[in-house]
Amino acid sequence: MKYLQTTIIQPFCLSGIGVHSGQFITTRVEPSGVNTGICFWREDISVQDNKIQATIDNTVNAQLCTRIENQAGIGINTIEHFMSALFAMGIDNANIFVDGPEMPILDGSADPIIKALLNAGQKQYSHGVKYLHILKSVSIDGEDGSWAQIGPASDLQISLHIDFPDDGIGQQQVDYSFTSTSYIEQIAPARTFCMMRDVVNMQRAGLAQGGSLENAIVVDNGKILNDGGLRMENECVNHKVLDCLGDLFLSGMLVSGKIKAFKPGHALTVSLMKMLLADKSSYEIRTYTEDTPRAGGYVQFPKVAAAVSA
Ligand SMILES: [Zn+2]
């Protein structure tokens, strides 16, 4: 059960290649105060405003990742796996310092981030956490027959369907009810993926410069090219759930609603959230309390502390 806002106790660092830039990047996650949300800081930039708050309004168009940008045009790419892991572990406030233009891709999943968060411990504030309570359905059509919808539900549920023109991925479907325990088992280990036929075009477009079999599932004509194959059945659609949760968290709140999508991607999920938030009759912002905590399981951190003062 969760109703209080949290941050982490101990700062931690994670380093690795940026999947699109190919740069080696180090990021440091630190605790932050109540109601500060998730904030990224570009430490390689000092002459301009280098603070980028993770909000839906700060998202900008980007290919194959989620990018946020501040008023000065300073941005950070590929934040979605970090946002997803923070959301899933119930960490509402954190400062994330990074020395390059994108977050490290690590092994392509959220597993290393989850392990680091659990190790860092969780500090609880005495303030309730806000959530988006969906009142009516909102839907959006995307490119190539894709669509997404969010509607009322007493909890957070995600039903996704993907359809890729390579039998290594093919059609996959998942109906997922969010709990952080099921996230750790089913969603966090699911790696990002691509089709070999797209790799050349991505690299010509300056993307996927750091992509490799160490950080992505690659399929080619029905075959998984990675040693050891997949980590689980339907790993690709489970990774889409991971991405979707990261993008939902750009609302800055937890979400109580049911998301359904066909061929979802970052741009589609972000557009859906923008459309939802633009229509004030479609949602209410509520606060969880001791009497009305968020339903669904949250994993117990090995280290938990109460904030001395908020
Ligand atoms: Zn992803």
C-alpha cells in the first residue's frame, strides 16, 4: 500500500553507453524534497539553464525515445526506462544528474535501475501522493493504424498489442495490472528491441550509435540474434509496458486508469496524456491518504526511513 510521497535515501551512480549517441554517460541519482518531482540536470552544460523537469509539457518530438527540454532548449533523451523504474518503485521525488545528452541504456531493461533503487532505500515524507483519477475515456489515433485509449479504472491496468513485420517479434499481446512486485518479475527485465532490417536506417539517421546485442534484442527474419535468446515469453510487449509506464509518469503523478493501445510508441503515449490533461472534464487530481491508499502491491524496500522534516 502506498499513499505517502517518497524519495531515495542514498545517492547512487549508474554508467554506460547512450544507445542513440554512443557516448559513455554517467548519471547520479540523489534524494530531493517533497513536491519536487523528478528533475534532470545536465552537468555537462553550465552556461545555460541545465535543469529539466520531467513533465508532459516539457516533452518534445524525438525519434525512438522520450525527450524532455527546458525553456532554453536544453534537453535529455531516453529518460523512459529511468522514469518507469522510479514510477514502479513508488519514488516520487529525485534529482538525476547526467553528464551527456541522454540516459545510459544499461542492458536495455529497467533491471539495473530497480536493483540500484532498492539498494538506495526509500525515504517517506508525511505528504500524500497525488494521482490522476480518470473520469472518462480519451483516445487518439497515431500513424500506421496505431491507436491508444485511457479510461476509468479503480487501479492501473495496461493492455497492449504489438504487430511487427518480423516473426521474431510478430504479434504479441499483454493484459497487465500494475503492482511493483509484478513489475519486478515481469516488466523490469524486458529489454528494448529492434528489427535488424531497421538498424542500417537508424544508424544512417544518427540513431542507435551505441546499440548492440548487449543492450537490445535484435531480431532478423524470425531469429533472435542475442546469445541466450529471450529472457521471457512476450519480452517485447512487456518492454512496451515498461516504456508506457515511464511515459505515464511524465504526468508527475500516479495514474488510476485503464490504458489500451495498438502498436504503441512514445509519441503516441505522450500525445494521449497531453490530450487527457488538456480536457479537464476527463480527469480529477486526487491525493491518496491513509484511508484511501493506492491499491495493489508495493514492494517493501530493505531500507526505509521517515523524513525528519519535509
Ligand atoms: Zn524502452
